[in-house]
Amino acid sequence: QVQLVESGGGTVQAGGSLRLSCAASGRTSSIVRIAWFRQAPGKERERVAASTWAGELTAYADPVKGRFAISKADGQNMVYLYMNNLKPEDTAVYFCAARSRIAGLYDYWGQGTQVTVSS
């Protein structure tokens, strides 16, 4: 089992920045992929950024390309989501997720952290 705990959410003005953190514990040696998802009220959950556990490959959703960056700390079980030039439409609950397979559903989820961007 893998446990994920997010932190770093909050309220920021449009154009501002936040860094979200995801602390992984448990059988982290089984993690192959790590990702950040978000869910806004009345909308489906969407994946905004993903990475291999080693951090050598990353992918981003179009709405956040060039503004968000996913990063895994070397030698640590911490994954970050750097969010710059935030927009009101980025307001959502952000979740960290992990899986033990190259493809397929994410098996492990954190509890989420709220990000609110005011205009």
C-alpha cells in the first residue's frame, strides 16, 4: 500500500504562484507513475500533470502547459506541483495520485488540497 498526503493549497490572486506538495509513504518502491489531478465544482476530475517516478518523463494537460511543472525531489518521496500565472479557472481541489503499473488507472490517491484563485 502507498499513502499520499497533499499540502500547500490556499487562496491566491490571479497571476500568483503556489507550490503543492505530495508526500508518499509505504511501498513507494512499487510506484511507477505519479500525477496531479484536479476537480472543480460541477466538473469531472482531470489530470493536469504526470511523471514517471524517477522524474525523467513528464506530461501536461493543455490548459496548464507552460504554467505548471511537476517535479520529484531527488532521493525523497516528495512530489511537487509548481503552479505559476494562476487563473481563476485553476480553482479546484487538487489530488496527488500514484500507480504501480505503466498504464491503467491510478491506484492510490491523496485526500486533496483546495486551491482558490481570485480575480
